[in-house]
Amino acid sequence: MVPTVLQQYYEAMTTKDTKAIVELVVPDLKVHFNNPDTGREDTSRFWSGAELISSKFGGMFDNHPGFKAYIVDVENLVDDGEILDITLHSHFEDNLGWEKESIMMYTIRNGLIEEIFHL
């Protein structure tokens, strides 16, 4: 089962509602990216802080008109009662023909997204 916060997050991405995205994450959100060629973390793309959401997501929305985000399925879910780690198969697309399948991992604490990993 996909947590409500992630359902709301994907809906906010699809509607390009950066204010809603900010409300769904912790102020010190951390976003990690893996290098698709090596599978290792690409630290040059790492960013943190909810204050960067408007610029980071705004740029993505500008580059991908009609951007849509979908959760395809849950690949793994670990809930220790305090922290929830969930790995999702996600699909992203725009109205220019761009499509991307991604494996995403999210760390959720107290109902807010704390970390995002682009695997």
C-alpha cells in the first residue's frame, strides 16, 4: 500500500503544485541521485532543503510541459514503526513524448518525506 503522503506528492507533481510539495516534505529534505552508468551516487546532483523545491521542480516542469508522475507499483516497504522506507517503480512523462521509468526510494518520518533517492 502506498502511503497517503506519497500519493499526495505524486499528485502535486502532476498538478505542478510546488507549495503542496513543500508541505509534504521536511524542511531539510535531502535528494540523492544515482549515476545511471555506474549505479553509484552522483554527489554532484545532490541537493537539500525544502526552500529549493520551487527552483528544482519549477525547472523540471518548465523543461517538461504536461509533466505527469505515476506510481506503478511498490517494490519494497520497510516500516519499523518510526521510519518508513519505501521503494517504488515510478513512471514520468510529458506531452512532448518524453518518458522515464524510475526506481525511487523515499524515507518517511512522522508523515513527511525526509529523503528521496533516484536509484
